Amino acid sequence: MKRFTAWRRRPWAGYAVVLAALAAIGVLYAGFTPQNNRAEAAGNAQAAEDLQNGRQLYNKNCASCHGQNGEGTKDADGKAIAPSLLGVGAASVDFQVSTGRMPAMNPGAQMPRKRPIPEFDVDVKTDYHEPEKREAAEKRKAQAEKNLADLRAYIASLGGGPSVPTADQVDPAKGNAAAGGKLFRTNCAQCHNFVGSGGALTGGKYAPPLDTSDVTPTQIYEAMLTGPQAMPVFNDTTLTPENKRDIIAYLVQTREEPNPGGNGLGRVGPVSEGLAGWLIGLSLLVLAAMWITAKKPKKLKKS
């Protein structure tokens, strides 16, 4: 005890106690936090790897038209060949690539919908009976989904922009189809037809049909949010997220309704139906009259 008391009275004893306390705190901190640090480092490394993959996909499939840094390109006369992608956001990329409109082989007045290239084609058949085929198909689908997500993340990193909508935002079961019908007829029917059958526009452009099952609710929401090609942008001020979901509910409900007459004829109402009835009916009557009059009556035998 006397020895400890004597040691404590020495001038450097206080410094030693402080150093020992700091060392103990450091050991405790290191013991409790390494897992978090490692997880955060792994997450940062994975995010950097995903962005690198997205950049490689961009350089391979998009940079030849949109520029090495997404700045867009112009011809010798200063006319835009491909627009800038700075600030377009992940939603625009997801819409254009998932619908096969991009990458574009031959740029024109309007890019048609087509099957996405294999690197981004997530519509892969996976219900094979053979385990090997099913596993290979699931791997291709997972890789395509990852490629699309990485490309979206890379473009978003260039300048932000609208993000991909959540599953809740595009769920037609949570929308009001009646309200969506009113909104669609007010804002969309002028181009897309009042049931979403599409229609022709000027300059070689057209409003694509929305009444087919391959047009997903997510793509409809993204089109309203980003305004691709000739379509105007309906931001959340013009059409709220609830309004967009109501429109999706209306379109999904309309496409599922049967056509009692067989062929819907574009579902534009009694005009097309009456026209088809008159043309087909009159044509049949004319043909029948021609067939009847073409038959020569047999000569009556003399009694």
C-alpha cells in the first residue's frame, strides 16, 4: 500500500492514468465497432463495383451516340443526334431500355418498342422442368436485372433525376379506376385514344398503344414522369402520384374487359362499328346480287 501511495504521488502518475484510460476506451471501441465498419466498407465497395459495371455497359451500348460522359452528340450542322442524359434520372433509363427503344439501331422520328437486347432483357422464361435449364435461365434473368439496375445507377450518378417508382406507387389494385378514367380522358385520350389504343401524330410520330399486356404499370408511370419522345412530362405537380396510380388502374381494368362482339375495332365507339357493319353488310349484299343476276335462267321447254 505504501509503495502504491508513493507511486501515485509521482509527477507523471496522472499522465499514466489518462493514457491507460484512453487505451481502454480504444480497445472497447475497437471491440464493438469492427463489424459495422467492415459492413460499410463492403457496401461501399459493392456500390463502386456496380457503378463500374454500369459505366462499362454505358460505354458499350450508349456512348457512341450519347457521348462518353452522357453529354449528347451533334452533327456538323449543330443538330442534335442524341440528347444529353445529364439529369434524366433512373426512371427514364429504365423506361427506354426495358421497352427496347434504347439502344436504338436506326434513329428516326420515333423509336419503336421492341424486345430489349439480351444484356437487359429481364423477360426470360424460367419455368423449365429441367433443373439445369431453369437454373441457367434464372441466372440470365438475375444478371439482366442487375445490368439494368447498374446502368440506371450510373446515369443517375451523372446528374440525378426522377427515380424508378416503387411497387406501391404502380399497384393498380390501390388506384381508383373511375377517377383514373376521367384523368386519362382529360390528359391522354387526345393522342392515345380514350381506351389507350394509340393513334397517329404529325411528323411520322405516333402515340403507342397502352392496351397490351407487355406495357407494364411501371413503364406507364415512368412515361408520365419523364415524357419520352413526343409525350409531355406530367410531373407530380401536374399529376400527383395518386393520380398516376389511378390512371394505371383505369388502363389495366380497361385492357382486361372482354369484347362481346369479338373484335374491338380499336374501341373507338359506334362510329367504327357502324362503318364496319355497313361496309361488310353492303359488300355482301352486292356480291349476292351479282351472283343471283349472273345465273342465266333455263329456257322453257315447248309443250
